[in-house]
Amino acid sequence: MNRPQSLNDPVVAQTRAWVDRMVIGLNLCPFAKAPQVKGRIRYVHSEVTTPEDLLSRLGDELQLLMRTAPEEVETTLLIHPHTLAHFAQYNAFLDEADARVEQLGLRGILQIASFHPQYRFAGARPNDVTNATNRSPFPMLHLIRESSIDRAVAAFPEAAAIYQANRATMRRLGKQGIAALLAQCRSGAG
């Protein structure tokens, strides 16, 4: 079951606040502002409780994104707060998610970016502040059109530098600054 993209939904509201304050506000993704401002990000709060159901919902959302014009929906955030709460399980699930993209014949057309409250980059310590670049309020899968990435990279030739700039931003903010921003996202969504 999916809830509509309503700001009355606290999960969607908190996620939108996170996109506004963290992702756009800190310029973690210079490509996020335009789709957000134009209302082209689809926020889906899925209440699934099992990885199997999430995989099914993911397939539905991938197909819906393919059937929808980019001018209407450029990207989708599939938020799933009731499954894969532990990062190790979520991380293992990403292989299944990528396999679903492949099964649907969408490799090279759509890709999945990963965000989780406990996100941890490979080789990073769990408490490394730079993990916060991919730490979202809830577990979610970001469904992205490859064509959108290509356009963004063409418009922003320094795209490879984004990762390092984001790490520097997280270090500058520190754990307390990041915690304060996340608290603002929670309170601003209420």
C-alpha cells in the first residue's frame, strides 16, 4: 500500500524537509533543486513490511516512472520506513533492487541511489560524519532517470568533485550540526 504524496503525511513531510534543508540547503546534490521547485519529485510512502513486498512495489514504481513524462515526474523517492530498518539488511537488498531494474530491461535507463538513516559507505566507520551525506530520515530508494543524470553532468562539469565537497561539508558541520539540521527536518515537518 502506498500513501499519496500529501504533505499531511508526516513521513513525506519530513522527507521533503530533509530534501529542502539537507540535500538542497547544503547543496549536497546541485541537481535536486530544479525538480523539487518544479514539483517533479514523486514522494511515495510505502507501508510495506517485507523485503519481498518492497521489491514488488519497487517494480511498480520503476514502471510508473518509465510511463510518466519527465516533465511530470523526473525522479521518485520510494520511502519505506517499515522494512529494512537495519542498514546491513538494506545494503544487501540493494543487489535485489538492481536485479529488478535489470529484469525489467531498464538498465542504462533508470538507476537506484540509496539513502538510509544508518547509511555507511564501504570502508567507513559507522560513526564517520561523512556517512551523513546519504543518511535520510527513513530508509528509501531513489529512482533516477539516467537521462537526468546525463543532463545534470553536462550542465555541471565538476560533478566528480561533488562527493569530496559533500564530505567536507559534513566535516565542517560536525555531528552536532548535522543532528540539529535533522531535528529541524523533524520539527519543520510537523
